[in-house]
Amino acid sequence: MKKTVRIFATVFILVMVLSTAISAATPYATYTYSSDGFTLSSPAVYVPDQQITSASIGLTTAFDDPRDLFIDSENNMYIVDAANNRVIVTDRYYKYLYEIGSFVNDQGVPDALANPSGVFVNDTYIYVCDTDKNRIVMYWRDTLLDENGEVVHKQGDFYKIVPKPESDLFTEGSIYKPVALAVDQYGRLFVVSSTTYQGIIVMNDNGDFQGFIGAQKVSISAIEILWRRLQTAEQREYSEEYVSTEFNNITIDKEGFIYVTTSSIDESAQQSAIYTKDGTNAPVKKLNATGSDIMKRNGFFAPSGEVNISNLSTSEIAGASKIIDAAVGPEGTWSIIDEKRQKVFTYDADGNLLFVFGDKGTQFGNIQSIEAVVYQGNKILVLDKTADNITVFKRTEYGDILINALANQNARQYDRAVEDWTEILKRNSNFDAAYIGIGKALVRSAKYEEAMEYFQYAYDVDNYSSAFREVRKEWVSKYIWVIPIVIIIVCVLLTKFFKYAGKVNKKTQLVIGRKSLWQELLYGFHLIVHPFDGFWDLKHEQRGSVRAAIIYLAVTIFTFFYQSIGTGYIFNPSGGYMNIFGQISSVLVPLFLFTISNWCLTTLFDGEGSFKDIFVAVSYSLLPIPLLVIPSVIMSNFLAANEGGIMTLLNSLAFLWVGILIFFGMMVTHDYSLGKNVLTILGTIVGMGFIMFVGVLFSSLVAKIISFVSSIIIEVTYRM
């Protein structure tokens, strides 16, 4: 009997554990992106809780072709049922309250909605985009009683029609087709018209047009501009017009900022904008009242949906995300939905990706064809227009901690925020936003060095740089006397060295025959500032040699290697570097390609320089690289991100200086005129390309021969 009880108890416990695990499982992955564009798994932030259908709402006529969702301040839900020309209203528990569709208009004539597409609700009115009738219809949201308790109007009663706006700014023959709208606290209507390309239409509830905002910029190539200039007026009239892309949806936050989405941007341009963080081709924008894009894009990638479209499990889905709706969540969070992949992407106020969830399918929690997304407290509601249902996702404990961390951060409760972010890292050590959150909290507590460590974990260069500036400021305030002393010492040492090099070079002019290696090396410092007589003496007075040239070449290689491993974290956050063998090939290959190509070409065109002369001249010309690149690498460890222009200037100056020296070095070495030298240099570059082509062709041919011979040997071996 005891044995039987133990077996039943064990089975019962296993069933309970398995049922709990199954209920906690989701039919989709939740993830974020790393700084290098790879997905990082995350605990579920939202899990499917229930599914809302026509039957669960209590409808006698099932809704069909749902277009939009809205949650009002009392958490009531509004569903735009396009096929049945109505808007269904439920309570916070998704039970039927009433619906709006047919009404008697302000002319006393029976009227009705026709193919509505969007709905917006404030504290007073319900606004419905009556798309096929080219208008917006307003209804009362609440019931109003007079002083005698008589009903003035009931909830859902017709209020008025907002007519089509009139303005000369609308293009001739344009059609007004409102599909989505938002209303600010001043009663201004921001309307998305599916056939309007000038931007968001702004008007009041009387239909008075106030302007367009947020028009998408149009990119026209130089070839297209030139072609249109060459066209006649008649040709331009019938040629393709370059118009802005239209928006497809809109929402508004409590501060009155507008989120607009579009799916009409060229996919390659949209995907490029993810990496450049340029808002011009972004599929979602945050606009102020004047239409300026004020969205923060401080994350690793700009908010635009899927980042690495070639690194997905759903490889059959190609191309950039198709963003069709946005929703504003708690504590500055906001979400967009991808119609291609049925996913929800959620970001914080700074544009950092917090999580992605969702997938296509028929399982509970999957979406067949996503259409709209809204927040309802700690829930996210997703509309499926194919399945004609709404899936309710509730926030998990992990999600609650995440929102609480953002809330404490926004309330400047930094110690509590650190506790929340630390708790998140216990559950998800891959969550870069947690490291950034802890770092920001530490910065606000003036713990800059600790903050730098956390920013470094998340590869957040901008915030790391800001904290580094504060650390540097503290160091400078303590040791400011060190800086002028170091500068003076460096300047004195450089001055003395160049004076010494000048004296040695002056004495060496009188030395007949072979010079010492030290004299040959010091001659490079004369040559880089006196290229004409420097290259002449290098060749005719034997002031240089192959051995000195090889040393300069080796110094250049080690300079690039030092640049690879010694650049400061801010300018090389991933810590990537090229090994010494890669650096050797990156220097020697172009140098010998240039030398061989130039020697072959100048041999045919009366050049006076030998192969050795060309090699020595080019190698001596590389001296500015260590002179300028090494200081720039040292400086990279003391500069902030916005000061990187100093490094860029030094590196650019080094390569420009080298280019000038090589140009005039070839001119003097071959005794060419300026024009002939220009043509020879251009021919040398073409020759380098030809040599590379022949080399690749030859190596490919050799590889095929080796493969053919090895196949014959294997075949003979098998037959024997």
C-alpha cells in the first residue's frame, strides 16, 4: 500500500511540474540583439494569456476583417470591424458593451459607416476613420445627464462629421482616404490618408486644414537629376513623379508626441538606416507638433524591426521588416509590429531594443497575420486579421522587474534601479540594456569608473565616453601641472632630435662612398620635408640603401600592428585586431604591386629608376606613417568619442603626406615632367589591378590543375 501511494504521489508531482512547464512555455522565442547584430535569447517578457473571439465577446454577428484596436483611459477596448461597417466596444474584461455603425447624421438623414479603418478615443469623443466615405465621424464616448437626470446623449451616440479638409496644398485630383488618426490634448486631429504623400494632415474637428507635417524625404540620384534636366517639358510631364512615401498608421503619447509608421520605404534603404541610425529612411518616426523627427536612436541599431535579416530561423521570410503599427507602453517604452514576421519589437525612450517576441503560426500565442497592437496596463493586445481574433499577452515576472527598473530610473531612484537591473542580469546575463541601466545609475551617483565597466560589458561606447570624460576631468583637476610638463618635455626632445638629425645629415653630405646605417636612417627625416632634393640625393648621392628601406618598411608594419592592438576602447570597442602576419601582407602586397607595376611601366616609357630605386624611394616615403599614426594611437587612450576627429586628422595627414612623397619620389627618380608623372602614376594603378587579376586567374588555374591531378591519382589508386 505504501509503495502504491508513493507511486501515485510521484506521478502527481511529475504531472504538476510538467503542466506548469507546459503552461509557461511559449510558441515563440523572445530575444534581443547584441552589438554585432546576433540574436541573444531572453526570458519571456510577455506570454499568451487568452484569446478574444467574437463568441467570447458575446457578439451575435462575428467580426470580420478587423482593422484597428484602441484601449481608452478606462481600459475599454474598441475594435474596428471593417467588413460589418462598425466599431465594437467592450469593457476591460472584453465583454460586449455596445457598437457604433448606423446613425442619423446632422442633416437628420440615416447614415452609416463604410469600410472604417481606424479609431481613436479621448475622454470625450470617439473618432472613426470612415475610409470609403472620405470623412471622420465623431461619437460621444460617455452618457451625459442633465440636471433633471434626463439623458442628453448616450455613449456611442453620433456627435458630428468632420468633413474632408480643403486646401490648395492638396495635389490636383488627390483623394482623401483617412485610415488612421490621433488627437492631441488641444483637439487637433492628425490624420493619415492612404493616398496622401505630403505627410500627416493636421486639422481641427471642423475640418479646417492647418497643414502637413512629417513628409518623408525623397532621395533622387545624380543620374536621375541629370536625366530630368535633359528632358523636355512634355517628357517630364509624362515621366515618373518623385513623390514622398505615405504613412500607414499613427499613435500619440501622453506628451503629445506622434509615432508614425510607413511600409513604403525601399527595403535596402530601410535596412541601411538601421546601421547608420539615419531617420530619413526609418519606418517609424517620433514627431513633435511641427513635424520634426525627435526619436532617440541611441541603441546599437536604429528602431526599425529585424536587424540581421540573414541570421533568422525563419529564413523563408526575406527582406526588411514591414512596420504597420506602433503602440505606446509604460515608462517610455513603445512597440512596433512587423507584418512579415508577426513579431512585436519593443524599445525604451532612448531607442534601446528591450525585447522581441512573436512568430507566425496557428498555435495559441502565434499570429497568422498581425494587424494592430495596443497596451492595456500590463498586457499587450495583438490583432490577427486573418484569424479574426485578438491575443492577450500578459507580462511575466521578468517583464515586471524590467518595467520597474525603468520606472525607478525615470523617477531617479538610482539605487533601486541598480537592484532591479541586477535582478534582471541574474535571469538574463545577455541583456545589454541592464548593463547600460546600471551604468547610467552609477553615473548619476558619480561612480564613473564603475559605470565604465558596465558600459564596456554592453559595448555602449557613447555612455562609456561620457563617463570617461568625467574620470578624465577628475584626473586633470588633480594633476593639471603634469600636462604642461609632459608637453614641454616632448617638444624639447623632438626639437633636439630633429636638430641632431639635421646636423648628421649636413655632415653626411661630405662623406664619399657608403654611409653608415644610422646615417641612412636619419636621412629619411630630411627627405620627408625636402622631397625634391631629398629623392635626388637618395638616388644619385647614395644617401639611402635597401637595408634602411627594409627597416622603414618593418617599422611601418609594426606601426599598423600597434594601431591594431593599442587603440583605446572607445575607438575599438570590440577589441578586434589583425595579427602580425596579416599586417605584413597588408603592407607588402600593395607596396610590391606598386613597385612592380611602376617598374614595368616606366621601363617602357624611358624611366631612369631601377627596381631597387623605386623600392627604396617608396619605402622611405612611408616614414610619416609611424611619425603620425603612433601618436594618434597613444592619444586614442585619452580621447573621448566626440574628440576622435583629432585621430582622423592625424591619420589622414599621414596618408596624404605619404601619397605626396610617393608622387614626387617617382617624378624625381624617373626624371619625369609633372604631366608625364601623373599619367605614369595612373597607369601604375591600372597595372596593379591587372597584376592582381592575372594573379587570381593563375592561382585559380593552378588550384584546378592540382585538383585534376589529385583526382587522377585517387582514381588510379582505387583501380590498382
